[in-house]
Amino acid sequence: MGEELYELPKGWVWTTIGEATECLDYQRVPVSKEERAKRLGNIPYYGANGLVDYIDDYIFDEPLVLVVEDETFVGREKPFSYKITGKTWVNNHAHILRSNGCVDIDYLNYSLWYYPFTPLTTGTTGRRKLTKSALISAPYVLPPLPEQYRIVAKIEELFTQLDAGVELLKKVKAKLKRYRQAVLKAAVEGNLTKEWREANQGELEPASVLLERILKQRREKWEAEQLAKMKAQGKTPKDDSWKLKYKEPVAPDTSDLPELPDGWVWVTMEMLIIKGPQNGIYLPKSDYGSGIPILRIDDFQDNFSRSSCELNLVRATTDDIERYSLSEDDLVINRVNSPSHLGKCLVVTDKHIPSLFESNMMRLHLSSFYKVLFAAYYLRSVIGKSRLISNAKWAVNQASINQTDVGNTTIPLLPIEEQQKVIEEVELCFSVLEEIEKTINVNLKRAEKLRQTILKQAFKGKLVPQDPNDEPAEKLLERIKAEKAKREADKKPKRQSTIKSKEPRKSKTTATQLELKLDD
């Protein structure tokens, strides 16, 4: 069905949706959310896109097809129609169609799934409206009734096969997430580089020695910062007593931690941090819309992030820009979110610069002797994330962690060469999984296009063969119209004679007995 009427197979006929169906829109009754809350029940309450709620009463008790009236039409991926059965209630956002006898209800539903309704709608792009008059006057393809049954049977046969394939693809896609976690688990436990480590035994600097260098670097950076502050204030230290103010990072409690591979040691994030943690900036909603890009919690997931040019803009002062601008290799951690997303992290690269970061996340910078990408992989693993959020504060639908929680998080330290090897192995595994996921997504889109192709072929008479013994749809349609006309004629009241017949007068008692149907 398109904008132009195409040639139909023998026995088929062009009609309109209104001639093939009965529109029951006049029976619709919308019920507000507040009112539905007072009328809880088990009767489905339907709207434009399907089930909306349940209610305590019903309007309809038959198979019907609902068609979107006012919703998204442009770029819509969902079908425009769906079938309902049994006791139901329908609001005023869906047109209601009943078969008038010349169209099978399932054929009607499938034929309207991807009907080109959009050109028939009015209104804005975001929310257009398909009026009742536009719906019932729309051209409609009607095959012989027996062929409709055959078409429906073939569609459902092909859809069953297609659905099985789609379900398999979705199951494989769901498993990819578990495979990613398995890769991360193997990485942070040392199993991913076990053979490499054994092959390079004796050539790697032990992590315990590397830790001494990290702590030395951490202290030297602190001392340099303190000297710079004193110099800015015009002060010169007389001795080294100021160095006593340096706070040593807390060592990890390893009593309940699993054993690590040889050459690895447990440390805390605080030991590795040389800058931060620092919470992001809070700015009112009125400051958004122009200015400098700002990273928000919806702009990144563990395997996805938006670049600077895709971010929202915010107006900020020069001081704010200097204080909250992200730098390459910063580690950003989400500190306030729903429990499932709390603690997600992002390694800042050049694609994220320039940008600020919002207050519901924190950023930190690790020692140059610790690969920030390895830290991110660890915090994304089940074991790493569980330690990161182990002391989270929980509220309704929201949780939070603070800078102390991040600093106290235990994390393995391994030789820097092995850190790099782990990253390479993880990226190799992830690249394979990404290619598999791309292939799955391509095939899921193909499956949906194939579904539409099946329907397109069906309603052009190319899905099942025609049977010359079938009663032509035109004759069926004419008979249905004739029956409808007769019913409407029978409903009209007959003209009564204006001459009143004389009736014998009844006594008051007799009249009362007749009215009450009483005996003497």
C-alpha cells in the first residue's frame, strides 16, 4: 500500500479502511491516572502504544484492532496497530476497528502494522494526529476472505521462524556482557597474562619495588606543591619541619583479600592518586545552553562516551574553567546515581577535551607508574566495583560514594610492563566482542526489514498463491454492504397511521389491574 494504487491480483479489490471495518471510536472512554488509581482491577486499559494500566471494568469484549491516533509517526519503529481480545478498556489515543465480516481480524492487524499513515496525519513533527476521517477514508487492499486466512497463516509461519532467529541473536548479545565481565575478571586476577608472566619471569620489576617509586613520586609532588604555595606567599622555609605535615596514604587491609599472582601487591587508590579526588562543578540550569562543553553522567557508560563536541554547553567563569577542566588521562568516577550505575568510570582522552565535569562525579589523576586504563578495567569488573561502592550511602533509588570511599578502595598493583600487556589483551578480546555485537545488530535490523518485506509481499498478493475458487472480495464486500444497508433500514421506525382506533373504555379498576398485571 503506497501513495498510488497498484494493480491487484484477480479477486482482490481496492476499498477503504472504513468500508472494510466499523470504527468504534465513539465508545472510547479516557480515564485519568488519578482515577485509575482508585479503580484498580485486572481489566487491561489500552492506549496508542499498547497496555497502559489495569482497571476494574470493561467496555469491549471481542477481538479488535487498535490504531495509533496521536503519537510519534515520523521515524516510528513500532507498528501502527495491534490486536486486543477479551474484556478491555481503551482510551482516546487509539482508534478502534472492528471487522464488519469482510476482513479477518488478524489480516486487518498485520495489514495496518506498517501502513503509510504518516502522510495522512496533521500536526507537529513530534506529535502528529491521525484523524478518524483520514483513517476510514484511507485506501485498503482486500483479498478474498479464504485467501486472507492463508496469508495470515503464512505470515505467522514466517514470523515464527524469524522470531526464533531474533531471539537467538538477542541471547547471544546478552551473553556478550557476561563475556566482557569474564575478560575483566581474568584480567584483574592475572589469568589473562599468566603465560606471558611465566615467560618473562625474573625480568619484571616486582610491584613492591614499583610501589616505593610511586610513593616517592607522590611525596615529591606534594612537596613541590607546598614549596610553590609558600613561594607564592613570599615565604621561604627555614628548615624541613614543614615536610612533617605530609600525610602518608593508608595501607590496605589485606586480611580478607584474595591472593594475587607473584609479583603483584594490594594497594589502595589513595596510594596511587597524585591529584584529587575532586568533585565536579554545580551550576544552575539557567547557565546551560551556551559556553564550554560539560560532561554529565548520561554522557558515558563503561563502553561508550560522547566527545566534547557532542556535550551540552554551560557558561562558566575563568576560575571555574581553570579549576574544573578535564585533562588527558584523568579518571572520572560517577559518585551519585542509581545503584546500578553508581561508580561507573571514564578515562579522559583528547576526544573529551575541552570540557568541565558536573558535581555528581569526581575526577582524579594517578601516578605515571600506574596505567589509568588498567585502573578503569579493574573498577568496571565485578570485584573492583563491589569494593568501590562497598561503603556507599543508600537512599530511595539513589546511592552515593565520597572521596574517602574512593581513596580506600583496594586495587592490585602489578609490574608496569604487565599492566600494559593486560590492557592489550583486554582490548583484543573486546575488539572481537565488539565485532560480534556489530554483526548481531546488523542482523537484528535485517530481521526487522525482512518482517516488513514479508508484509509488503503479502499485501501485494505475492506471499501465497491465489485460488480461482475463492469468492471475489468485491462480491463479499457488496454483500456486506447490502446486509448493512438492510440492518440500517430495519432500524428506521415505520410510519404510523394518523387515524386513531377506538378502544372500549375500561373501568379504573380494570385499567389498574392491567397495568400491574394483577388478577381479580
